[in-house]
Amino acid sequence: MSTPIDGALMRSLTPGVLGILVRRGADFAAAEDAVQDALLEAVRVWPAEPPRDPKGWLVTVAWRRFLDATRAETARRRREDLVDEEPAPGPASARDDTLQLYFLCAHPSLTPSSAVALTLRAVGGLTTRQIAGAYLVPEATMAQRISRAKRTVSGARFDRPGDVATVLRVLYLVFNEGYSGDVDLAAEAIRLTRQLADAIDHPEVAGLLALMLLHHARRAGRTAPDGGLVPLAEQDRTRWDTGAIAEGVAILQAALARDRLGEFQVQAAIAALHADAPTAGETDWVQIVEWYDELVRLTDSPVVRLNRVVAVGEADGPRAGLAELAALDAAAPKGAPVPRRAAVAAYLHERDGDLAAAARLYAEAARAAPNLAERDHLTRQAARLNTLLRG
């Protein structure tokens, strides 16, 4: 009698197996190929002969595949050294190399897009086809991107601590891709961040996990039946996932209690205040402005400053928001427009009663929108105001 393959188990084991091979001396590209071969062998063998120790089985088979490939390419002395290093069959080491694999996939020499692709492949266990579908690019293009990334990090060794901040930025990039193809990248990012949180006790890792959960909890309310974008203030809050909100808040509170504030914890605190409000009108905008002040101090990001403008406009009125926007414009470098600046200006002008300026700015924002859903929403806003102006 055959036993069905547990795909989730295989994906969860992949990074640990790959990390073990790299720690033993395999270069990253060869190790990743060997692990993929071992996974294919597992699909063939495990239904009829499930192993007692799946991870140990994968390590043994992957290491032998690596040795087979190495024998064809290296000198006899090195081959003999590697054979001597082969451990006896048995349970896999309890040491978890997953954390170091995260650091390797977020290597500073990789571009953000390559780091994301390599993380999804090596740590997430996704196939090249799945990753290509998620990013809406040809499979061959994604295969080349992953291959270049593997070559870049080949030879890197686990001889120094990794940069947690870089890993978190890569995971946040994955999360912000949302859902496309047959892979839910937001859910995948949450899974990988949970895995990272299990491997390292760090308040910013917890902060990112809380932020993802709180944003993901609102997912069902973000889209109208026709696929249109629903702004936060207009969302049906009964559709939000209260369980995910409760978990995110609990994780955030534990992180904040450690008094090592970071940008993801601050972003999560802002998201928690939105989630905590029974209605949009009951949102504690004054406290949100205070959190944005902290975030500006931590990041000094133009995008954060623009988000703070929105919060000021809600807390103190649209005129105050427009004054903050004017100050932001005056301080901005010439030729470096802040994304979504026109949309923020349109919203504040509408709230201040200047419908003509708002309509013009909504149309301007629509032309610069980064995606179709946002462009359609802003176009509808401009059309709504133009209809009011003509009537």
C-alpha cells in the first residue's frame, strides 16, 4: 500500500537539507541541484517506502548526488577527501541551518529580484515554474535569474553572522507581491517569516510577522466583487480575519515589550490601530501620527513622510495635511517625485472642497499608478468628481 507524498513536509525540509550540504562544503549551485534530485527521488520512492527520518533520507541521497556530480569534475584527491567526509547513514543532525540559508539567499551581491527568486526556490521550496507564474514572466527567464543568483552566491560560506535587516526586506518584497499565478506569495511570505521567527529570536522578525498578519487579515475586504480596489475607509470590516488580527497584535505586543524598536514593529503598530477601530471614523489618527513620527525618525523615507501627511490630514484636518504636503514638496530633491504623491494631494483637496483640483490630481495619479487595480480606482475617482462638477 502506497502512502501519499506530503508536499508541505518536503517543502519544509528543503532549506534545512540544502543548508547542511552547503555547511559540509558543497557550493550553493551544486547543492541546490543535488537537493532537487533528492526530492525527485523521494517522489518516486516514498509512496511505497516512506522513511522513518525523512530529513536524514534527503540529506543522505542529496549528499550522494552531490558526490556523484563532484567525481565527474574534480581531481581524485579532492574526491577522496569528500568521500572520507561522508557521514554514516542515520538520523540527520539536529542543527538547523535554515537561518544561514536565509542569509545566503539575501546576499548583498544579489539584486532584490534575484534575492526574492532565490529565497522562494531555496527556502520556500517552490518550483521555477511556480515562481515564474507568480511573477508573470516566462519560465526560461526565471530559470536564468535563479541560475545567475545561484552562481553569485556559490562559494559563499557560513563564516559570519548574516544581516537580519536584509532578509526581512527580501521577505517583505515577497509579501507585497500578493497573489498571482498559482502561488499565493503573501501567504508564502508569512510561512517563511514564521519559519524565520522559529529560527531566530529577534523583535524585528516578530514585528514583520505581525505586520504581515495584520495586513493579510484585511485581504478579503480590499477587493470589490468586480475586482475593483476598495479603500481602507470603505472596507467591510466584518470580512476581516479577526483571528489573524488577534495573533498579529499578540506577537506585536510581545515584540514591543522588549524595548528594541524597529521599523517593522512601528508599521505593525500602525496596522494594529487600523485593525482595532470598529469603524473608519473611530480610528485613532492622533496616535497613528505619533507612530509615523517614530517611523520617520527610524527610516527618514519620503514614502513614510507622505503617509504621515495623510495621517495628519485625518487627525488635524485637510488644510493641515496640505500644509505638511507643501513642506514635504519643498524639502524633496528636484526630479525625485514621491510615489503616490498626486493621489494623496487629490484626496486632501477633495476633503478641503476643491473638487476641480482633486479631479485633476486623481487623473494625474491614475496615469502614474503602478498597477491596473489602482489605476482603475483613481480613474473612477476622477470621473466621479468630474461628473459632480458638470452637474
